[in-house]
Amino acid sequence: MKREALVPIDEELEHLIGRQQQAVRQRWPTGTPVLFPQPTANPGGRTPVSDGTYRSALDRWLERCDIRDQHGRPVKITPHQWRHILSA
């Protein structure tokens, strides 16, 4: 049997994700299904950024947010890990 590996997040990280969602909604007010839409040639906001661009942007975003683990080290999150995160 597989176990679920859920990772709780704190209110601050939940707020930062909300800010990203808000920025996307401002650019594409009719809605978009992706957290990081491709910024150009994407009038409807439905096309996500490429995998490499996404990983690079995620790393920069995590660095700006200064998210750290319990030992004070900067965290690394892969795109696949998002499906395991839940808000507290």
C-alpha cells in the first residue's frame, strides 16, 4: 500500500502562494489554470511556462521568499512535490 506524503505549509508560505495567484489574476482577470503562465504569446494565460523556465523561476521565487527548513537551510522544492503540499 502506498502512503501519502503530505507536507504541511505554514501561513506565511500560504500567503506567498496567494500573492503569486493574485499577480496572475491581475494579468489574466478571466482566469488561468496555471500558477506560472507563459508571460508572452499567451493572451488567455492558459499556456504554462516551459519546464526549464518553471524550475528556474521556482528556484528564484523560493530564494526571494527565503523559505528555510527546520535546520535553517534554504529549501529545494521540485515541481512534482507541489502535489504533496497542503496548507495548515
